[in-house]
Amino acid sequence: MGIGTYETYVNRLAKMKPNVYMDGRKVDRTGDFMRGGLYVIRQTFDCANDPVYEDVCVATSHLTGEKINRYTHIHQSTDDLLKKQLMTRLLCHRVGGCIQRCMGNDALNSLAVVTYDMDQALGTEYNKRFLKYLAYSQENDLVANCAQTDVKGDRLKRPHEQADPDLYVRIVEVKPDGIVVRGAKCCNSIAPYADEIIVTPTRFMSSKDAAYAVSFALPGDWPGVKLIAAPGLQHARHNIKAPCADVGDVESMTIFDDVFVPNERVFMNGLENPGVVQYAGYLALMFAHFHRHSYTGCKTAVSEVLASQAALVAEVNGIEKADHVKEKISHIIGTAELVFAAGQASAYRAVKFPSGSMVPDEVLTNAGRRIAGEEIYNEYKILADLAGGISATLPMEKEFYSEEVGSLVNKYMRRNPNVSAEDTHRCFRMVENQLCSQFSGTQMVAGLMGGGSPQMETIAMMGAYDLEALKNIAKYISGINKELPRYERPTVTPRRMLDKFKKFEKKD
């Protein structure tokens, strides 16, 4: 099929076995709690079938030469990286924020690189397994979640040092035909409405953490998988329907309760092949790297959504020509452009890996994602400032349509005489959704933490940056050194994690 349809996807979900837990009950995937998330995922199918978006949403599979949804594609060129970034930006505009399907694509791309490197270095067959899985995903246009973040327990201890060994997902048994895993992943967006859950390590592993060096993929309703759901929805609209009110998601704590994983779906097994343990941190960082590159598309869109809302509410309030308003909106726009430019530049500086994948520059990707995370709360603050307190104290929707007080409520909501009462109401109801709803609260935190906090971006950048070479500039202009070596920062990628493993093992 290659390019699926929303209807086919929803039919698949309806057939999945109930293993979603919510409000103390086990539920299936047909409930209203998923409507917001399904609305978002629908855009990824509908736009792939829309000629207006075909240039960015459709790609050509390097496996089959067939047309596929770009969300199942492995980046083969700089153009692929640029189109993925632009696709993310454009589709996020349609839903006012996260398009939710990037993590599955980023997991596929990280596995394409790392499993190939493992096979070449160690003689394993993980990449062969992965390519079969990839072909299956592409053919059926599967929606995937990446379950990376372990619950972690004591943050100062490594996985094997935890009082409870299950606080990182681990292999508890190796069988001839597969493995048994136990543990839990958290912060898993869309897991309850994903076809597949792709598990990757969450951090660097030492040789003592071999049981935790594991990666695999399973259908979302696989035996022993338990999805503890936390739904996020906007307030229901009755009279003024709008796309911003249709958006939502479902987060999950994903528990693997002694789950059997067949060998064909295992992409890393540190107990069976101790040599792959060094690749656990490499895979963890490679996923984060691709995901942060995706963020340079989606966080650009989030900033543009907030800037558009700020501009509209300023017009409704009649203050759009004030200098301080222009200054505040320009700050959001400037952030959006810088974040997107960082993602573009990292794509232009990408390098071709032995697997054939294109991997963007790590420093630029992290620089863009860090700016986005550091500025997100400031951007929300600007919108709140320009909207005013009414966004938090707006009368209930039905009061605007009440026979007794409706005309009065609409009368006193008017600000700019050139903007109708209904459009004024729509504008402020949108801002209420953006700033004051339960769902918006989770999105603010996601804007800061999703894909890694600004501190994690700092760690990634400084781990990849050669400060000694940089200091040669200061040594020359201060007169300490008489010569100045030409300095041009090389492209860096997560492959450096393999060197970190070697150094760590020598010290340990």
C-alpha cells in the first residue's frame, strides 16, 4: 500500500486487543478519550494523499522504489532531511502544535544507522531483521511510538546499580526464539493509538549494564504490554467549532510485564551479544539527535502558531500598531526563524553514513532545539500579555448563545469595532485553549522537555564540541601562541558515543 488512509488506520486500532488502562479500567481503542490524538494523526494520512502536500509528505522507498508516506522513510539525502523538517513545520501548523508521528520516524532512522554499524563491526544480523521490519512498516504505513525514556529510579545510579533492577527496561531471559523483557517506559506520547511501539535504550550503558542494552519493536497490543493512559483533550465546543478544539493526545506509562519478544523483532541484545552494549548509548543519542532535528521543524511551527495568535489577539484588542506589540511578536518570529535555520544548516552539513543514511550535524541540531526550549515559556508569556486576563476568565461558551444574556455578553466582549463579536469570541476562545486548558499545560512542558531539556542539548553540544581547538583562537590573539591554525568546526554526529564507551571501560 505504501501510502495509507486514515480509515484503514482506525480500523486497525479497532481490532487491537484492549490493553489500555484509564481511570482504573481496561479499555479498547474506540473511546472518546482518543479523539484528539486521532485528529492529529489523521493529518499525516490525509496530507500524504493531498496533492497540495505531496511534495513533502510522500517519499520514495530506498528498499522498494515505491511511493511511501515520509513518516516511514529513511533519510537518504540532504533533500530528505530538509523535506522532513518542512513537512513537520507545515503539518504542525494544521494542528497548532505537535504532529505526534515524528518519534516513530526518528526511531526508524536511528535503528537504520546503528543496526547497520553493529552488523558490520560484530557480524550480527540486527540490520537484516530491521530492514524486514522497515519494509513491513512502509508497506502498511504504520504509526509508531518510540518508547525511550525509562522510569530510571535513583538518577544518581546506573541501571545495574538500582535497588530495583526493573527501573530500566531489561532482558530477564534469553530463549532460542526470542527474549523476555521487563520494565517500564514513561512519557510515551501516542502509545495507546500507535500500531507499533519501538523500544530503544535511554542512555549510555557500561558492560555491567548488558541486560539493559536492548531494542525491539512490538505491536501496541502485544501480550504483556500494558499502557497506562493519561489523555489530554481540549474543552468540548458546542457552537463555535474550530480545529484548535479538536486537538489532543494520550500519554502513556508503557509497562512490559515479562513480555516475550520474538527474535525477528529484536534489534539489540546485550546479553546474547556483549559487543553490542557499546552501541546502546550510541542508539540512545542517535534517536535523540534525529528527534531534535524534527523539533527544529515542529518547534518552529509552535512559535509561528503563537506569533499568529499574538498578532490576531493584538488586532482584536486594537493594539496591533503599538511598538511594544511589534517588538514582542518579532521576538517570537525571530526565534522561529533561528530554530528552523539551525535545522536547515544541520541538514546541509549532514554526512552520509555507511548504511546510506544521512545524519545531520549534531551541534547545530542541538543548538536549534535548545533555543526553542529556552524560549517557549517566554513566548507563552507574550501571548498572555497581549491577550490580557480575559483569556483566563472568559465566560462559558453557552452564555454567548443564551436567550437571556447572550446579546449582553457579546456586546461587552467587543473591542475593535472592525472585528465582529463572534470573531472576537473565537479569538479569545482559541487563546483560552492555548494558555489555560489542561492540554495546553502539558504542551508547555513538552515544549521545554520534549526530545530532551535544554540542559541535555547543552550536554550534547559540549560533548561534541572541540574546545581545545577553539581555544587556539584566544591563544593566538592573546599572544600565547605565535601561529593560528585554521579553525573550521567539522560536522559531528552521535558516533562519538562509541569512543566514550571505550574510555569509560578503561576507567571502570
